[in-house]
Amino acid sequence: MEERWIKRYANRKMYDVENSKYVSLSDLAEIIHSGESIKVTDKSGKEDYTPQVLRQIIMEQSKQSDVSSVSALHEWVRMGGSYLDQQWDELRSGMEGWLKERRERILKGLSREDIEALKKKVDELEKKVEELDS
């Protein structure tokens, strides 16, 4: 998946290169919620500001919701970034396991004939792509 390039200027304004317009943190949050990824750099594209901007978005969203309890926030500060990293790793690992299980279930449900028919379709599509390329 290609990332949407956002330039961040010294005055902290951010510019969506693809849509040729300035964007706010809430605009970036909407882009991410729609399933796209972003890459925020300085205007030259050399320095990556993506992690900082993502943290800003998370902080802005947490201000808008009253979900975070004070005790949980204290715990986050005590544990530092490693707590969030650990939680993310556990979530990712769980999702990867779930996806693997779902894929295996789907493949088990297919008969040998279904798999052969799918392979044949893939081969046909590859030939059509090759014809278009030549």
C-alpha cells in the first residue's frame, strides 16, 4: 500500500501533496480512518515526522474522548513507551493468529477442484497481463 505524502513545513503547517491542499491533524485522522497510510516529512522529504504526527493525532483524539481513566494514564507514564509497544505487539500477534486461522479455515473449505479452478483462473489472468504488457 502506498503512503500518502504529507509535507510538514517549519511553521508546522502540513500539506497533502496528492490533493494539493493544506491539512490539519483531524484531516489526517480522517485519512487514516479511511484506511490509507500517511508519511509526514519535511518539505525536502528527508526527515520523517510520521511518528510525531501520529502521536499528536492520538493525543488529540484522547482529549476528545473521556475513555482514558486517570489511573490508566498514570500507568502509561510509569511504564513509558514500552507499555504501548507491548500492547501493540500483543494486538498485532493476536490479529495475525486470527487471520492465519481464518485463511486456513477458508482453504480447508475448498475442494481440490475449487483450488485447481482458481489456479487456472490465475494462470489465465497472468497470460492476459503479459499480453497487455507486450
